[in-house]
Amino acid sequence: MNIAGIGAAELLLVLIVALVVLGPQKLPEIARDLGKSIAKWRQAIDEIQTVADVPMKELKEVKEALDPAAMEKKMQESVQRIVAPPNQDRAGNGDQIAEQSEKPEEPEVDRRCQT
């Protein structure tokens, strides 16, 4: 058993010394007051952590927003939305381009006046 770096034998020695110095009447009162003080400290620390967590969450959000990789991804998504809006069928656009490129070209006709 190890409590705060103090073994069982050391803890027993401290309790015996406290009993001898303080006496059996005062020891329970002091232990009760010590327990209340520790509870108040824990409550205060929990409140401080709760208050400190809010700015830390905001700081994380700002850090994520300023991440270069995330910014690049967002910009690529924005460009894709502009270039090919989601309501258009991308495959259909590609087929139209392919059909246009497969059409044979008409031979050029020399329309100059031949005399």
C-alpha cells in the first residue's frame, strides 16, 4: 500500500506521533477538519478546471481552423463545388465532351470565288 509516496509503516508511524502529540480528544476533530479542507480544495480545483476547459476548447477549434492541411482540403472542396455543382451529373458532362470530340470533322470547303 502506497499513499502519496508514503508506505503503510510510515503512515502508521505518523498516526502514532500525531496521537501522542495531539491527544485522543483532539485527533478526531483535526482529522475531520483536514477531511473538510481536502474536500473544499478538490471542489475548487474542479471548478478551476471547468472554467479553464472552455478556452482550451476554443483554442483547439482555432488551431484546427488554421491547420494548413484542413484549409487546403476546404479550398479544394470549394473549388469542386464551383467547377461541378452537385446538382449536375459529372458523368453526363464527361460523356457530352467525349461525344463532341468523337464527331468527324467536316472537310473545309473552299468558298472563294473561282473564276
